[in-house]
Amino acid sequence: MSELTPLMKQYTSIKEKHRDCILMFRLGDFYEMFGEDARIASKILNIALTSRDKSKDDPMPMCGIPHFASETYITKLIKAGHKVAVCEQLEDAKEARGQEKGIIQRDVVRVITPGTHTPEHPKENNYILSFFHDGKRHGIAAADISTGEFVIYETAEPVEDEFSRFEPKEILCPKTMRENIHYSEVLKNFYTTACEDWTFDYAEAYKTLLMHFKVSSLDGYGCEGMNAAISAAGALITYLEETQKENLNFKKISTLQQSSYMLLDTATQRNLELVHSLKNRTEENTLLWALDETLTPMGGRHLRGLILRPFIDIKEIHRRQGAVE
């Protein structure tokens, strides 16, 4: 391997921290990808694969996309099951010229995953879900960074039924649980990220939630004592802070009381064709398709949630009836 240029040394240093991602490296008006990332991306995006330093014995494969069209390309990479790390220039060329080596400072400003990507269909939530089992109950935390929704609860129900209620685009779990044969079977149909076990530690998770929501206790959210749910929620916040590298817009924790909702298992949801048809998995001819006259993305997401998690609390049912009379 020939000696790396200062630019490629910078790229290699940043890539080393994001091995599990396709690194989009900003160079002027383009995002460039190098090495194996370039080979993978060029096939998925159907763009030309070229090389850097073609005159050398070991030219570096590369491909690029214009920065103004990056969201379209990122969506394709996410759909293909890849994480994308976006590396931006943090200063302009004039500032860089004043430095000894003249290399523009760059760093990753966000990591985009299936659970943190802006949804293609605005009437659908883009949930990222975290779960933890404490030996008795499953703790669930689900968030949508596009809307600021952050929900937690505990359940004794099979965890696969909880997944079907939220239809998460990404699921987080401890590494040790990911290796468990039961959970590995359940998770095989979902994009799963195995996180370090310590992020699910109750004490660490509790502290993380206090710091993020700037409170001294979780009493006000009605989740004190829900240790498994708090563990899942703390790990979720930790993951999102690491990947988004910016302030998250979660203002509160919404604690779901399962006694207020009808529990619809996976088979029931599928056979009743609530939001996906049995024929082709689209929304056509489903209950949602028949009822959806909503005019806004927020209304569409709300209706979808009501169908998947219908109320059984009579007071809440009467309140909703009164609201539409």
C-alpha cells in the first residue's frame, strides 16, 4: 500500500470510528465514498465506480454524489440495509489554508440508520424501538425522532407482538440478548442493532434519562418502578445521542398503561388486515385504507396508532365519541 496523502489519512482516521457505516466524505460540492464503501454504494446507487490515484499500483476505488441530492441516495442505501455516516467540512478552505497542513477539518455530524431516517411516507411513523428483559417482564421504549414521540411501558406479552404494534424500522437490544436463540429467531425479520450491555444497566439508564429530560426524578412521568422499561429507554437515548450528535427533540416520556389498550397480537393484526393486506402487504383494502380521510401527516400517524392500539378504557372511548359529535 502506497503512503497515504494527508487527505486520505484524515479519511482513514474517521472511517476507523465508523466501520459499520458507509462513510459519505464531503469534498467540496460532493460526498465521496472510498474503498469497499465505494464498491457497495456504486452498485446500490447505480453510479460509476472510479478510482483515486489511478497511476499508482494500488488505486483507491471511489464514487461520488452531489451533496444537494444526497437525501435521495441516502434513502436508497438505508433501504438496502446500510447505516450511513455523513462527514461534513467544519470550516472553509480559507480557514484551512491558515493551518500548517492546510487540510480542512472534517467530522461525522450524524449517523443515519433505518430507525433515524426521515420516513418516506409522512403518514407513517418511523419508530426505533429498544427492549430489555429483566427476567420477569419486557421493558419497551419506542421513539420517533421526526415527531418527538417517546413512549415506554412494560409487558408480560410475547415481545414479537409488541414489535408488530409499532412496526419499528430498527430494534435495539443488548448484545447478550441478541445472541439468545429465542430472541435471535424473533429478530431475524427486523433490522437489529446490538448495543453494549452496560447501556441497559438500570442505574446508568436512569441517570441518562434524568440528564436528558433535565429532571430530578421520573415520578412525574408515571414510570418509577418500571425498571425494565427504564433500562430500555436509557439505552435508546444513549444510542440516539451517539448517532444524531445533536439535540434530540424529545420533551417528555409518555408512559403507556397497557390496561387502557386492547392487545392485538401479530396474527390478529395480520388476519384482520388492519394496516397491511394479506395479498401484497400494502395498505390497499385494509381497515386503515378504508378509514383514512385524514388531511395531515400528523392525523394519518395518529389514526394508524389508534387502529393498532385501540382503547378499551370506557372513559377514554366516551371522551373520543364526545369530541366528534
